[in-house]
Amino acid sequence: MDLLRGVCLALVVVATVGGVAVFVRGVLRIVATVRIGRPAPGRFAPVGPRLGMLLRELIGHGRFQHKPAVRVAHWAVMVSFPLLFLTLVSGYGQVGDPAFALPLIGHLPPLEWAIEAIAWLSLFGIIGLIRLRLRIRPRADQPEGQQRRSRFFGSNQAQAYFVEATVLLVVAAALTLRGLEYALASQDPATEHLASAWHFPLTAWYGSWLSGASTSALETAVVLVATVKILVSMSWFVVVGLQPTMGVAWHRFLAVVNVYARRTSDGRPALGPLMPLAGPDGSPIDLNALEDLPDDVRLGAGAVEDLTWKALLDVSTCTECGRCQDQCPAWATGKPLSPKLFTLALRDHAAATAPYLQAARAAGAAGAAGADTPPDPHAGVDLVASGVIDPDVLWACTTCGACVQQCPVDIEHVDTILDIRRYQVLMESAFPNELGGAFTKLERQGNPWGLPARARLDWAKGLDFEVPVVGVDVESAADVDYLFWVGCAGAYEDRAKKTTRAVAELLHIAGVSFAVLGDGETCTGDPARRAGNELLYQMLAAQNVETLTEVGAQRIVVTCAHCFNTISREYPQVGGRFEVVHHTELLDTLVADGRLVPTAAPEASTTTVTYHDPCYLGRHNQIYSPPRELLGALPGVELAEMPRNKEMSFCCGAGGARMWMEESIGTRISTTRAAEAVATGADVIATACPYCTVMLSDGVAAGAAAGAATGASSASDAPDAATGLAAGPRAQVGVPEVADIAVLLLDRVRPGSSD
């Protein structure tokens, strides 16, 4: 027995020294990689709110709310890591003395209960997670299209199985040791009182099975199991330490820092406003600051060292779970963009080049002191030109934010993608051809349609009341209840004009005074900013902020979700702070106050409506209830939700300046979303954003045309694989209408009280 203990003790000492040393080496390599990034100011303060937010996220596991079983399983495995660490410490003592227990707390019942409960939960949890991985993993015998449907496509499965097997073995060893400890305690009169359900509440039942074994056999078993537990744990430390890019393992440490350093301390994901264009020191750059920048400044992120340290921490933290990939509309429709694979490409490139960049910086410091230093070939490597990020990947993003919303470790994919776009546009002039025309129209005409400003009021022709214009009919926007921001789509796009007219009529019916800017309005700059043309955005934003300030705008109502997000969330970055409401919010308030009274349709029939959540209204700004409350207030309207709704909603395909780019790879996103809407059996697809109205109208039309071409008399009601549109009875009776909620309300409303 003494020989066995000696051998085991030597093994655990060697394994521990080696494991800790290799693990520390891995930590230092990750730190070195993160440190090559640019500053990211404001990520550590305020400390109190950030710590509170971190605890809420860790304990509540809020990003798993739609997967309750996974939520419980992952929570148990996460909690087991720090709690069962005490059993690892105890194991070192047990190798030397099988009866060893931690001083003071070793036999503390509350701790023993917690350890056993978490151990069992973790055991069942990790088994459940392994089963889930085995069930949905991509298999080699599947065609690539089917493999892509797995969120684990592209993940390193071997690393994941290693981590899961380690957790399984460690937890099993911990539970085995508890049973052996019970049996060993029951054989010693001095510790016999411990061998009870009070100290072993969940392990006494099988510990009693072992009580018949000899003391020597039990002691030997304790030493061997404790040794195995330590060796497995240290093997994990060695493997992980040798693989700094093994995010499936490292995320349990890095996620704590990454969640703490998220963009805001209130727990919201990094959605809504984009982070401002920043200089090398992390400070925002505006048009005025450009003149003071050195000639060789790099705007945006062209090379890995142009990313912020937070972006590099993001990519190091990725656990390869694929939840972002699972929700990405580009990936779901056959595009090459996967937020996960994008992140992994940056992670691997950063890890490979960081040592050279660090050495170059050290050499540069020596050069500043007078030493000769050759240029570093790894510095300034263009992420796109070098092939790290494919252009089709970069420009496929709709900035819908589904990846950010779903990521359990708070990776800020959209900010990173847009920073790379900024470099490509501002420094390389490398962008899709279609955007060149849009940029020119924005610069010359102030709208991406390229239509003259004098046509901005054409939508109001034929109304039975005058639409006042600020500076012409009213002196100041402060003289009316709301300044109505029409937006480019609302002014120029025929389908969106219906929404503009409907909102104007509803406000008139409700007795709400409003005015518009007319030809004084110009594009908010959203398409330019999402396309990476930050300087064009700032020019447009500065012009609008100046105009809105001059006319005394206090309260603004908008119909476009993109305008809403830009004016309310992004204009404060350039000094424009206004009270902004979306038209669905205002109309919902008017209905609730009785100033608009919905009435039944003349035909008194039931209309089934499905509502599409615009990304920039819902996911980016958390406005989900007002549109649904409006629909619920309409007599004879029945809401049929699509499977993907609210924060899980599927993009229409127009965001991220994709409205102005051709979709030549895979299936059109709009067609896929329209198919999902049609499959609900709805008579009307309701929207609350002009971009969505346009895209879904096109999607429904494209799906109907494809259905007609392939034979609309198909017996199946299932969505077609290519178009997604149902080809059975629903296709025979026609396709649904696409309309803004305001248009639906206008058809079923009468004036109410104006009190």
C-alpha cells in the first residue's frame, strides 16, 4: 500500500507541475494575442453594475431561455467546475491519506449536499449534452447541404468530445469517491457517525453496497480513483494549454471576462447602434478629427492588429456551439457567411500571427532606441486580400444581429464585421459594385434611390387634408405634437408610400398635430454606415442633426425601423438627442387612449394575420409588444405567429445595406422568410418597416412564381425546398397580401375621443 501511495503521489506531483506549467503558458499566449489589439475604452467601468450583470448572466443563463433543457444541463456543468474543484483539492490529500478531508469544511453538511447535488446534476447534464451533440452532429455520410443544417458544422468535434469526456470522467470519479468515502467512514469507529444520509445524502445508497469490502481494499480504491481524477484533470490542463485556440475549453475562463467587458453594463447585447469609427488610441473619429490624423492612419480593421482587444477576446472566447450559425439568415440560405466560421478564421489567424506581431513591437521599441529593425511581414496583412475573410462572407451579412442575440458568451460579431467593411470601403475602395451607385446617389441626392428632393412630398398628393411643412406652414417643429420623419423609402418607394399615407391619415383622425421636413429631409445614413462608408454616414448624420436642431424638433415619429434606430440610438454619438417613437408605438398609445377606435371590417369575416418582426425594431431595439397589441385590438383579426418570431425572428434580407445589393448566392433570404409566413396560412403578412414590406412582397411574388412554374397543384402543403413556399391548397387560393400594420389599422378605424 505504501508503495502504491508513493507511486501515485509521484504521478500526481509530476502531472500537476506539468499541467499547471503548460496551462499557464496557454494563458500567456492568449493574453499576448489579445494585447495586440487596439484599445477599447469603457469596457471595465462601472465596476459594480458590470459585476452585477455578470452574476445575473452566469447564474441566470439568460441566453438559453429558448432551450430550457440545455439551459439546465449547461448550468449544472458550469457550476460543477468551481464547486467540484474542492474535490480535486481533497483528492491530493486522499492520495497520501485515503481518510483525508479538507480542514473545517471537509464534513460540512451544506457543502457536502451542494457537492453531491451538483455532481449528479452535472453527470446527467453532460450525458444530455453529449447525446445532443451525437444526435445533431454533421455526419460524413450526409450531403453537404444536410451537414450545414447542423450548428456543429465546422466545429472541432474531437476537441468537444475530449472536453465532454473529461467532464464525464471527473464527475464520475467525484461520485465514486463519495461512495468510497462513505464505506470507509462506516468501518472506523471514530468516523462511523459520518456514514449517514446527513453527510452523504445522494451517495449513501450505493456507498452502503461497498461497506462489506475490507478497509485495505477501500483505501486502495480511494487512492487509485483520486489519482485517476487528478491525472484526467491535469491531462485536460496540458491539452488545453497546448491549444490556446481550443475555445470549447477556454470559454469557461474567458467567458467570464468577455461577459463582464460587454459593450454595455445593463445586460443588453451589442445591438442597436454601431460602435463609432475609432482611431489607433480607441477614441472616436469624426469628420473634423480626420484632419489631425497622420497620413498613414488605418480606418477600420484591415489587419488583425486593427481589431480591438475586445474583438480579439471575442474570437478567443468562442465555444464553437454554433448557435449563431444556426440563426444566421445568410448561412440558412446557402451563403458562405457563418458567424461562427468567421470568428474561428479570425481566431486562428490572430493566434498564428500574434507572436510575430509582439516580437515586431518589441523590435520596434528597440528601434526607437537606435537599433536596426527589419519590417515585419506579418504586420498589416489585409484580412480580406490575404484570404482570411472571403469577400462573399464579409458582404453577405445583413447585420440582423441574430448571432449577437444568440451568443451565450457575448461575442460582438456585427461590430467586427462592420469594422472590416469600413477598412475595405474607406481605405481600399473595395466593395460590391452595386454599392458604388448607392453611395453616389446618397452623396448627390441625399437618398439611395437617387430621386430629387422636390419629390419627397409626392406621397401626400390626394390626401383630403394638408400636410404641414416645417418652415413653410409652421414656423417650428415645437409648434406641433410630432415631427413626422418620412424617410427615403416612405417618400420614394411606392409600397412604402402607402404606409406613410396611412400614418399621416391616422394621426389626422386622432387629432395629433404633426409636420414634415419636406425637401429638408435627407437620408439618415443607415445604408452608408452598414455598408462601411462611415464618413458618408457622418456627413449625412451631421446634416440631419443640424436640421433637426434648427427646426426645434423635440418629438419625432418614424415609420422606418432603420431610421428609428439611427436617429434614436446613433445620432447621440454625433450630438443629436431627440425623443423618437416608432409609428407602431404611437398608434398603439392612441388606440389605448381611445383616440383611435378599431372597428370590425364591413364583411365581418375573420382575417388571419402573421406578423414579421423587423430586425431593427425588434432584436435591435426590443420593440415587440406594440405591433402585436395593435393587431390584437383589431376586431376580426387573428394573429398566427411564425415559428421564428420576436428575438428569434428571421431577417427579411434588407439590412446591412443588402437592400442595395444583388443576392446571387443561394436562396434569397426574403423568399425563405416569405415562405415561412405563407406556411402559417395567413391572409396578410403584417410588417412595421418599409424595407421588410419591399423584401417580403418580392419574396412572396418570387415564391408564387416558382410555385406556379413547378406546378401549384402539388398534393403537399410542405414548404418547397428551394422557395420555401407551400405548393398545396394554400398556393391554389393565392398568396397573402403584405402590408404595414398602419395600413391594416386605417381600414378598420374610426375617430375616438381627443381628450
